Amino acid sequence: MAHETQQLAGYAAKVRYQDLPGPVIQRTKDCIADTVAAIAFGAHLPWSRIIVDYAKRRGAGGKSHVFAPGGPRLQAPMAAFANGALAHAFEMDNLTWPNTGVHPGATLCMPAIAVAQERGLGGRELLAAVVAGGETMIRIGRATKHNNETRGYHAPGTTGPFGGAIAVGRLLKFDAATMTNAIGIAGSLSCGLLEFAKSGTGAMVKRLHMGRAAESGVLAASLAAEGFTGPKTVLEGPFGFLKVFCGDYDLDALTRGLGSEHAMLRIMLKRFPMHITSHTSVQAVEDLKRQHNYSNADIASIHVTGNQKMATVNNIPAPADLMMAQYSLPFNLALAHYQNARDPASFNAKTFADPAIRSLASRVTVSAADDAKHGHTIAATVAVTLNNGTTLTRHVDSFKGTPEMPLSRDEMRDKFLLLTRHCDSKAMERLFDRLQNLENEKSLDWMKVPAAAKAKSPKATSKPASKRAKKNDKKNDKKK
């Protein structure tokens, strides 16, 4: 009987567009559009400019677009590297729920698009490749039980090369044996350490992990196409990925439901430009503010009860830089009281240094709930204590963008236009519509972001992206 690695490879080699259910195709298109918008917003940031400049010096002369506004065409490996890093540039890229340490848009879609553009392939081929990579990569993430992060690895940097290699391999029409080699090679390219979170410094590397994973996917598949080999048991073997990176893992998760249950439907789109552990708490703050209309000056303290990661890794009352601020649950709760937490432009040097926000962040405490110390949950309970002794409490299990509460087409469009509002609005509306019609596109050369309308970075705003966004927010509030 074939090993688990070989079973995944055999499945991925046979994925066909015509066999994919409509909801899976739609979630894949949403993932791609969401990622392109995240890149377009994050491209102006200093760490993004460093990445793009590096990629331009080493990848010029290619056919694959970098999705920065007016971004260059590069050779596929460097385009994947740049796009993967920029997708994660400002904590806006998608992931999966339950959290499996997988970021499909950055590490899976970007290498697939880069190679599809390089090879002149069409939308249906791209969609099939992304699904092939996603169904396998997400299962690899599930098998880790997120213990790669428990051991200090940044999970998507370790799982990402597998998804990218499989997606590119599917575009190159690998058979099962060649796909097995691609997966085997990808295992030796897994990397990414979480030390930035412990030291509070050097958080630029967090973005780098996604870029390297995307680039590694192209590298692994390209080498496999030339006959380069990798171990057939790279996932399950005695010195394979799961045992080395995770220790404790769920081997059966690698193939559970493979071909019958679609893991791609578990992709989650972020509502807020911050680490996913903050989302339910910030949603609770929005709900409490709307319900009780209290003044920020009236807040004595805030306590959050949530999962173990909220109480440890993301419990950073005084973040050292803006990147760590987005990783900090206390800072995100404080910012949500003073700014529009759904707008990534609200995170800037001014708000980072705002004495009122910093003061409130220092009065946020976080603890792990007994029922959340084991297993995966993103639920949080926020208790806001006012100066008069009143405590306002809100428990939130989910939010818009999760698999249970997916964004509608209009909400997707509003987020896309919000993140790309510094570009020509008509051009971005056309781009969104074409991305939502990928299955009918014969080539992908048109997939690029035009130059920004104005030569300046996006500014913070407390207003929704459009009148439709405001209308949708009101509708959603009534449903709660």
C-alpha cells in the first residue's frame, strides 16, 4: 500500500477542473482575489519595498506579475517570492479554520499564478492547480495539530512549500511519481522560526516566511520536473516532516476525506488587519461599543478570556513596533476603541504612538479559558470594566469571513476596493470582476494591479470603502 505522501501525490496529480464543485471553485476565486488585494495594499510598506527590490535584481526578464501597483514582471520564482511576502505584509491574507498553520493565498496561490503566467496557462488550469495544492496542504496542516508552532516554528513557512510545489506540479501535469518527488523536495525547504514573537524584534521575517514558502514551491516542482528526487515518505517517515517539526501529530489527517471532503471550503478571510487571534475579541469590542455607547475615557480595564495562544504568544501589552502591534491582542483591542479596526490604514505610526491607545493597551489582561487550553477554538469573552465599576461583557465565537459566516460577493468587493483604494477605482472594479470570472479566462497575462492613482501611501480613514460597505455593515449588525 502506498505511503501517505504517495497517496496525496496520486490524488493531486488527478485533480480536474470539471470535477470540482461550484462552492469549491468560488472559495478558490475568493482566496485569489483576497490575496491580490492584500498585496496591493501592503506593497508600499518598507519591508515590502526591500523584498520587491531584491526580487527585481534577481528575477528580471520574466512574464509573471508582482501585484504591487504598477509592479514589475519577473521570472516565476522571484514573482512568487515577492507576492508571497507582500501577501502577508500587513496581516490581511487568508488562512484556514480550524487554524492549521496554513495561509493558502500567500503560499499556494502565488506560486501557482506565477507559473501559470509564465507558461501562458488559463483560469481553469489555475483553479484546478490551486485546489490540488490546497486539499493536500490543508491536510498536512491538520496533521501537524499546530504543534510545529508549539515547538517554535512559524507554521505557514513550514507547510507552505508543500502546497506550492503540488500546485505548480499540477500545472506542469506531473504524474504521481513526479508529484511525490516534488513533495519530497518541498519537505527539505520548510522553514520559519517564531523567535520574532518572543524577542519582540525583527518581525519583518514573519513576512519573509511566506515569500520563501511560495518561492520554495516553484523550486521544488521545477527540480522535480528535471528529474530531481525527494524521499517518498517525507511526511510520515521516521525523520520526516511530522515527526521532526511536530513530534505529536495526527497521521490519519493526511488522507482523511481525501477526494470526498473539500478542505478548501475551510478557508477563512480576515475582517481585520491583525493576527487571527484578535478577531473575535475585536468583534466583541465593536459589538459592545455599538450596544452600550460608552466613552473611551470611561474604561478602567479590559480582560479577555480566550485560547492559550491569545494568553501567551499574542499577549503583548507594549509592542515594540507596528508589525508587533498587529500581532498584539492588547494593542488591537485598544486601537479598536479609537479607530476603524477594519481599515488597515488605521495601523500607522501615529496610532502606534498614540498615548491613549498605548495606555489602554497596558490595561488589557488576557487569560486562557479552561475549556480552551486544549483543542482549537477562536472564541473569546471580552469584559470591559468602566470607572464606575460596571462591567460590560460580550462572548464571540465567530465573525464574518469564517467558513460558517462567509463574506458575500458585495462584502468581498468592498474589502477588495478598500484595500486598493489608492489605485484607479474603475480599474480595480474591472480586475475584481475578472478574478471572479477566472474559469472563463484563457490566459492570465491581464492579472496585474495598475499603478497607484496618486504617488502616496494609503491613508487611514474611519469611513467604509463605499456606501455599499456602510449599508452591508448595518445589515450585518441587525442580524447579530
